[in-house]
Amino acid sequence: MADVLSTLQALDESDLRWSWPDNPVDRGGPKPLPAPEPPQADVIGIAEALGRYRDGVLRERHLPRLTVGISRIDRATRGFQAGELVIVLARTGSGKTMLASGITDHILGQRPASAVLGVNLEMPTPQLIARALRGHFRCSEERIEQQVIADSLDVEAFCQRYQNLFFLDRGAVTLDTIVDEAEALQRQLAPTPLDAIVIDHAGLLRSQGRSASAYERATASAIEAKQLARRLNTLVILLVQANRAGKQEDEPVPLESARDSGAFEENADFVITLGQIVNIPGQGRPFLKAKLAKNRRGPTVPVTLSFDTVSLRLAEVEEHRG
């Protein structure tokens, strides 16, 4: 137990290049999934394009698309594919990080033999680990800390569940840095695929040009995030802060509320918007309204999520509270 906790604490002081396992397959976990081959040529003909489409369809018979664990959204999108950009848009304190954590947990459960990279620009890694422990053990942070102090917290199953979750914990970084570190991770983990990169959040991405305006920085971040997904052939989930203008705060924010630039909406394949967390005394758990506000494959859909204040988990409410 002490050795495991020491490892978790050390994550805060290291970057992505620490102590890679020589062979991830030997870690006792599930065997790695076959990674799809990235395109090798920029200019292709119709026959090759059709062949790549066919290969993708056949691959999905054995390796289904990624989902987020929210059934209404998963049915509407039919799942997410490598190379796509998903944006989670909400105001401060609306549960963006909680939703991203839930999606990460769902992906790791769905594909235990693939990896996820978390780029946590806002929250230090120990705080993310504390949240993950609360969700895993379904108990309060105080209870978790008591068990840590007593050296009685059994984290074996926790480490097995999250063995393929990695963190880039370096504060504000450029998207070029994320690309470099993600490519290094892909090489080190091969043949284990890197299924998703979760970036929290867009406003803390460092611009290459120091003199760029807020609009130019936001636009560049949106465009480069999409290119990141395509270049690495992985799903990118980007959290974006919304401004406070527009609808009442308990409703999902409108698409045009992304701070500084509309390029986030333009470049995203999917946008999930959130309202504020609502707590009505005597009405059960707090909840928040969400919406799949952009969907390249079909309709937009509303959904209501309940919020567990102990485990910090969001769960779909069966009937949308229109």
C-alpha cells in the first residue's frame, strides 16, 4: 500500500517521460487491442479512400466505437471514432471535469487494453486522483484520507482499473508539446493503442505567438485540437469555458457562448453543453441539464444528469426533466 501511494504522489512531480514499462503487455492486464493504422499518404484516389472506409467498417465489427456512457448521447452519435474532436462546453463550476472523468472511466472500462492520456492543465494530479478514489470507493474524501493515514486503503483494484491512464501534468503547455508527448506515449505503449486524449481546459493552452489576441489564441487552439485528433488518429476531448451571457444558468449554455472564438463549434465533430448544477431541497440528488448540441451524425438531444455529492459522479436520469 505504501509503495502504491508513493507512486501516486510522485506523479505530481514528473512529466510524461517517467519510468515507462519496457513491455506494457507484461503488466498482468488485458492484452492490447489492435491499433488502426494511420494514413500514410496525403493525396489518395477514390479506390484507396473506399478501401479505408471498408477497413474501418470491418474493424468496428471487432472493435466498437468509443462511447461516453450516456445512453441518449451514445445512441444519437453511434459512438466516436479516432480522429474526431468532442468539446464539452460549460461555465465555471458546471461539472466539466466531472463529466470528463466519468467519460475517461467509461472508456477505460469499455477498452481495458487501451490507453487514455489526461492533460490536466487546471487541476493538479493529486486532486484528480482524490476524485477518482472517491468515485471508485463511493465514499467521501475525508473517509479516503482516514484510510490512507491508517494504511488500510486497498488500491489494488483501483490501480488495475486505471493502469492505462496517464497524465501530462506540466501546467500550461502548447498543443505542440501535447503532440510530442502523446507521440512518445504511443511509441512506448505500442502495440497498446492510445484511444483518447482529454484536455482540461482550452483556456489554459499556451499560445505559440505571445502577441496573439485572445480571439486568435482560441481560434488556433480549436483548429489545432482537431488536427491533433487527426494526426494522432485518436479521439480528443477538449473542455472549453463558456461565458455567462445567454440563457438562464440552469439551462445548457448555447453553442455561441464559447469564450473568445466560435471556432470551437466550427471545428468540433460533437459538442456537449452543460447547465449549472441545480439543488432543490427535498427533490433528491442535485442535477444538471446537458445537451448534445452538435452532432455530425444525427440529431441533437437533451439529457439530465444526476450529481452524487459523495462520489462526484454524474449519472443519466432515465426521463429528461424538460
